[in-house]
Amino acid sequence: MAQVSLTFPDGNARSYDAGVTPAEVAASISTSLAKKAISATVNGAHWDLQWPIASDSAIAIHTMKDEAQANELIRHDLAHIMARAVQELWPDTKVTIGPVIENGWYYDFDRAEPFTPEDLGAIEKKMKEIINKREPVRTEVWDRQRAVDFYTENNEPYKVELIDAIPGDEPLRMYWHGDWQDLCRGPHLQHTGQVPGDAFKLMSIAGAYWRGDSSRAMLQRIYGVAFTGKEKLKAHLTMLEEAAKRDHRKLGREMNLFHMQEEAPGQVFWHPNGWRVYTTLQDYMRRQQDRGGYVEVNTPQVVDRKLWEASGHWDKYQENMFIVEVDEEHAREKAINALKPMNCPCHVQVFNQGLKSYRDLPLRMAEFGSCARYEPSGALHGIMRVRGFTQDDGHIFCTEDQIESETARFIAFLSKVYADLGFHDWTIKLSTRPEQRIGSDESWDFVEKALGDACKAAGYDFELLEGEGAFYGPKLEFTLTDAIGRNWQCGTLQVDPNLPERLDATYVGQDGSKHRPYMLHRATLGSFERFIGILIEEHAGKLPFWLAPRQVVVASITSEADDYVNEVVETLRAAGVRAEADIRNEKINYKVREHSVGKVPVILAVGHREVEERTVSVRRLGQKQTSVESLANVTESLGRDATPPDLL
């Protein structure tokens, strides 16, 4: 029989019969490994222990200690086990798809009766019974017709449609968990007992259109989370509880920052408090961009389709654009415009005005650009996922040789902004060339190296995401980690030689000839709306003092202190502090509770003694202790705290 050579992570190689499975390889190493093995990586691909290996390969055997692979398998198997449990409880239910997602999985079902929260408990109980049976998981490869006949006979039309949508005539893989079968490419665990029965939980039920098409059937989606052990599940559930307390929608109401309403879906009604946060952040960003050598522009929001066709967005992005048709006077046909979903084509129009020289480069152009993108109503989420938003957008027009230095400069700019806003834990990901791309390999080599070298020059490591760049250039993604461990991708830098080509942007080089500039699309916050939502949740509403919309409330303990309260307020305002008076005829404890719910950072209480001594009683949000300080000292310290970090 033909032999294959398998190379292990330590560099050692062994010969096996062609068609050997990872399970057999693990058994050949040790009985212990055979029992612990859950999957393998073969030539970089996650590999089921039952799949044959037909050629020389690199191999690594995985156990439950390999967190990434273990989580993928556990969650994938639980999707199947949940679908089996649902069909055992309600046999008329039809199954569709059940992918692994971050921290868990979901499965979509077609069932006449709606699932209830109580049903989740019954499904969990049945799942644990299946796990405890420790039934084998097996796999077979079928030809298409056999698969279609099977699912047609079993009245599973969604599976038949999935098979029809799979391109080519390649055989299809089937998996059984016990006697329950599903169409699945795998991999999976080897028996149901390998799933930790105490480390998963069904979380919620939601509606979902079949294949995301609103004209198709509405299905019922059940979400679950799972981990390799119960302590990790407990930690995740604790994090979710904390996230619920920090939900920006809840805190937005309590702090009177904004609201949303059905007459303007996905768009924000900013209240005075919220708009104060917004403009304070925008003013800060404007100062930073001025220091960073950017010129600020402002471009139209309604733009003729001709520009979108020239830029390529009309063909690739039209379904996400809001189209505006206008009957121009005396025109034979309607003018078709679109609300801009991004600012870059308009920035090229600004660049194209007048002749540009190599001496003008790099040209750093910024705009607080209002954009509109259609998002399905089911995807909208507070101010985090909206249809109308403002980007802290910027485009750097530069030569190829300037890409590295401009990228390093932007990373330094971004790191300063994030630090000032309280984010010190963030990472960089470099997305490299995809299979389908434009440009020469030499150009891609140069630009990818420039981005990587820029990260190193700025003092940051990066994670490589091979093949995930745009078809025209690589990009950097900047991901924040918040106070409860969640990741938020906010900043980006995308290299683009394509749009200047499409929109005929040129500059005159040192040789006197015209050349194409590169565009570096870059954003630091992403959008103001989403970033403010992240800030609210990061700080649980207790925003940094300089960003807080209501910084100080001066509250009277007795009406005889009202005049002094107003004097304190005026003194603080003169020092640049956002201060307000509360001289209502209410008890001081009531006032303190009310303003604490509103996340006012500092409450100054004033009574008889404070009036006589010209002091204030200082209570800071989240602290039980109070201190008595002189008005002069409080004014000086709060004035300093109210100063944005870039102005200190």
C-alpha cells in the first residue's frame, strides 16, 4: 500500500499507510493521546479524527487543552445536539442551518408554534440526556442524489435547497450524532459524551428570515453559548450581566442623552446632554487633527449617481444606499442621486481641484462626514448600529514611498487619541492580499511590508489576517478591548490605489510627468455614534470628567443657602466647569440619588455651615465618603479636571 509521510509540530516525521485517519495516528503515538484526542490540524485545516489523509502532510493532534479547536467542536456539536433535541421533542419541526458563532452557536427552525422561554429549559434537559448517552458521532460521504432523495423523503425542504445551492458536483458529507443525521462539512467530536454537559446554556429566541431574505419564511432562531468548562461559562454569564448593566440604551435614558423612534429608524435624536458629549468629542478630534496636519473639508450629502458609478460604489454598494429621485424643472427624466454612504469619492473631487504637485504630498484631508447606509431593521442596535452616522473620516493622498511613514504617523495619532479617551488595551490586525485582486505581486509585497514595518516602527505588534484584505489593497484594523473584555473594531487604515485610478486623481512628479497618488482611508473612532456608545458602556455611564455632559450639580440642603449655591455655580462656570444649581425644595438625599442615577460625576452639597465657612461638601460618583473643601480649592481642582487632556 502507498505510504504518506506525516510531519509533527516538533519536526519529526512518520510514515503511515495512505488513507490513515488522525484517530489512528493518535493511537499509534499513545493510548492516552487516543483517548484525549478531539481533532487534528492537517496542512492548516481543521480535520476530523475520522477523515482520511491521502498525501504527505503536516499534522497536529488536538485535545481539550487546545482552546480554539475545542470551543469550535463543542459549539458545533451542540448545534447538532440541540437540533436533535428539538426534533425529539417536536417531531414536526423542520431544521435548516446551525453555524458556530462567537462564544456559541445558533440553529434556525421552522416550527408552527413559537418557542417559549420555558421551552429552552426543556431543550437543555433533553440535550443533557443526549450528551449523557455518549453516543458515537460518525460521518459518511454521499453523492448528491442520495442526499436529495433522503431529505425529500424525510420532508426536510430546507436541506434540499441547501444542497441545490452548493456549487459543483462534489460529494456531500453527512454526520450522525447517535441516530440523528445532518448535512455538515464538519469536523465534529467523536461521541456526544465529549461535550461538557455543564458548560453550555441556551440564551434566547429570535426571528430570522430563511437565508436572510425578507420575502422567504420567517424561522425561529435559538442561540446558545458554550465553553470548555463550567467556570468559563460562569465568567461569560457574569460578563453578560455586567454588559446589561452597562447597556448604552439603558444608560442613555437614565442620563437623558438620546432617543430613537420608529419615524426615523436607525437615526439618533440627540438630547442636550448627549449632544454635549458629541460636540465635546468632536471638538477634541478637530484639535487633534489640526495638530496632525490635516485640512478639514465638508462635502455634499446628496450626490448624483454618476459619481457613484464612476467610483464603482453604484454596482457594488447600491443595495445599501438611500436613493433620491428628483424631478428637475423641465428635465425629461428624473435625476437620480444618493445620500452618500461614505466620503471618499467626494474627497477625491476636492483633491482634483487644481493641479497638484509632489510637493503637496502627503495631503491629509479630514471630514466629520455625515453618511447614510441602509441597514436591515433587525440589525439596528441603539446608537451602535444605525443608518445615519458621522465618521471621523480622513484620506491621506501620498506617494508609494510615503505609505510607511504616513501609516506610522497615523498609528501614533490613534494611540494618543485612544489613551486620552481611556483605552490602553488595543491590538492591530493586518489583512493581506486576497486571491482575487488587482495589482502586481511586487506592489502588494511592497505595501504589505510598508504597513507591517510601520506598525513595528510605532512600537506595536500585529496579527496577520492572510487573504482578508480588499481586492485593491491591504488594511490595518485597530481593535479596542473594553473594561469587561469585549472587543470593538474601531480604527482602520486601508491602502487604496484603485479609487484614484477610477476618478482620475493625479499629481505632477519630480520628473514633470503625471502620476497616480495612493489613498490611505483612515478613521480613528469609526463613527461618533458607535464610539460614544462604546464610551458609555466602557465607563458604565461614568464618563471621564471632561467628557461628562453634566459635570457638577450644586445642591442646597436648606433654602437659606440658595444664594450661595448660585454663587458657587457661577464661580465654577467661570473656571470652565459645566455646573448647575439644584435649589428645589427636596431632601438632600433625594437630590443625591437622582443625580447619581444621571451619572453626574460631582455633587456639591451646601448648607448653613458651608455658607458661613465658604466651603462645599464634595461627593464624587461611586464614593460613599464626602469631604469638605474650600470653594477656591474645589474650583481649581474641578477646573483642571474639566480641561480636555490635550489642553492640559
